[in-house]
Amino acid sequence: MDKDKFVKAIELNNEIEEFETHKKALESSNIQYGGGLIFTYNSMHNDVPLKKEIFGADFFKNYMAALDNKIETLKKEFEEL
């Protein structure tokens, strides 16, 4: 494996780990039962409740499916190196 492929493999592996960690955090957070967003800006926090009428009943399911798709795409790219 040449140096460029090695560097790309490390970058992909780090990105995969980041998304997998994000997925585990979401799964353990109980957000699928409802929740909100917390925005952080310059150490200030602002809680914003989500409206089910806006984001839909399948928001979490769709987000997790997109996250799984992203992880699988990155893993495939990693394996092709």
C-alpha cells in the first residue's frame, strides 16, 4: 500500500469510528422517544424542543437509516483501498 492510500485509509477509519460513536450515543440517548436539540454557541446553551408535526414521526428512524448508510458507504470505500 502506498503512502497516499495509507493516509486515506486512516482518514476513512477515523471517520467511520466517529459515525459509529455518534450512532451508539444516539441509540443510548432515548431520543427515539422524543426530545429536543441543544445548541451551543460560545459556551451558551439554548434548548429547543422539536415539534413532531414538523419533523415527522419517522425522523429518528430516517436519521438512523441515513447514518447506517453513511457508515456502510465509508466501510465499502475503506475496503476498496
